[in-house]
Amino acid sequence: MTDLEDVNLFRKFRYTRLINEDTGRKCINILGTIDSQQAIIIAEKLAFDASPEALSNFHDASNFSSIRVLGQNDIYRWFTGSHDGRDHANRPETKFTLIYPATEAHLKKYSKQSLRMVTETPEVYRDLVKPFIDSKISNGSLNWVYNILEHKKEAERIVFEDTDKEEGFLLAPDLKWDQKTMASLYMLAIVHRRDIASIRDLKKSDVPWLKRLSAKITSAICTAYPGVEGDQLKLYVHYHPSYYHFHIHAVSISHDGGFGQTAGKAFLLGNVTSQLEAMRDDSSSFADVGLTYIVGEETELWQSVLAGLRGQ
């Protein structure tokens, strides 16, 4: 067949149903027919043009004629963009995060970098890592989180809140989710308690609270998004997290979240709870155990704390 005949054959495709969707690869498999015979189209979004010429005009109106503001909190702003604004509200093409002003720490965080596998002993955590975490908390880096908890920012995004200051949390869609594609559902639960920076601060005595928290998060999501069932969700925490205020990721199990969901980064909440439950007494905590995880070479944690421990 000639190229023109191949194109005409493609145009004759008639949609029947979606048979698979990969939200990580931005790929869909569509079942249909051509001349009454079954046919399948596998459609995958292409990578951005990363040439200097293209990127120098990336933000220009000639590339994205329609820009919609999603929200703003502290130095972070979120937008969606489309080449054609006619259906922007329903199907934007691209989501943007603008960080301004961006610090050297942001530059390192978002740059491509080599990774290392680290085993953090209780002693390393106590003597080196915990002081590092405490310094991050005290420098104002959590102001944007407190803005959300205090309803100063993003209050319109909250889909559920338990206002109890000890047990409670608020639940909101993560800005990585377009809030339309249910296969990539991604929610964040941010607890009101301010005494837990990471899983290192969790004790065996927190087990009943963690179980209630898990049940409430699951129930709230299933209520807010009818059709989602509890066993279609995975709840996990990061170590090290991107910010040191305890929060839980609740994601559709069909969503490929990439590095953020890999072993060595994500710890399933159910497994965390079970490990705590098996500890000796109520004062036992994750500060008492070794944790193995992945860290980037450009992170401040690696360069300031962990790199110097190699070979020891």
C-alpha cells in the first residue's frame, strides 16, 4: 500500500471501546473496526522537543495560546496550557508548575542526577539526619503546607477534612492529577499533627491512629469519587519525603507514578503500620531501625550528610 492508502485506512477506524490505559507512559489502546473487522490503535504521546530553539520559546503564546491558572501557594504556581483554547477547560494538553523565585536547592532537586542506595542506621539518623531534618523544618520551608492546613491557600481544593488537631487530616487532589482521568487518581492526605516530620517519628503507640487514618482516607476518596473502590487504592509515604510534614499519598493502583512509587522511595502505609505493630513496646519507633532508601547525588541530604559516610 502507498502512504496515502495507509493514511486513508487509518481514517476509516471506528471506535468501539478503550481496552487499556497507561497513565505513566501517556499511552492508550483503543479497540475499533475497519470495514467491519476488528482493529486496535495504540496511541502514545510524544516527548517534548528539547532543542534550545524550541525551549527558548516554550512559554510563548505561539506555543500555548490558552493558559489557565490552577492555583498559587507561596513560591509555587500551577497552570494548564493548550495550543487551542476551545476545549481547554475539559482537556488541557500540558500542566505546568512555576517555581519563582527558585533556589539552588530547587535547581538540584529538579535536575537530572545519579542515584545512590543508602542504609541509614539508627545512629546515623540520630546524630546526622535528624539535625538535618530539624534545620529544614525551622527555616520556613513548610510555610506553604501550613497555609493549606490553615485554609489560607488552596481551600477550594479540599475534598474532605477531619479537623481534629490530633487525629485529623485534610484530603486534596495532588496537582500532578488532572482530576479527570480516574486511572491516574492521585490524592494527598496532610495530617494536622505537627510533631511527625517523617516515618522516623512514628511509634508503636501510633498504630491505632494510623489504622483509623487509613480507613478514613480510603472512605473519603470512595465517597468523593463514586466508582472508586477501596482495594483500587494504594496508600504510601516517602522516605525521605519532599517536605518534612507527615503526609500520605493515595493513588490509583493502575497509575504508574514512576520514581515516586519505586521500592526505596515509597513505603506502603499498611506495611509501615504492621512493622510498628510488631515492635516491642509503645515507645519503640522507626527511629530505632535501619532504613534503606534511594537518594539523589545532587540533593542537599546526600551532599551535606550522607556522602561523607561512604566507606565507613
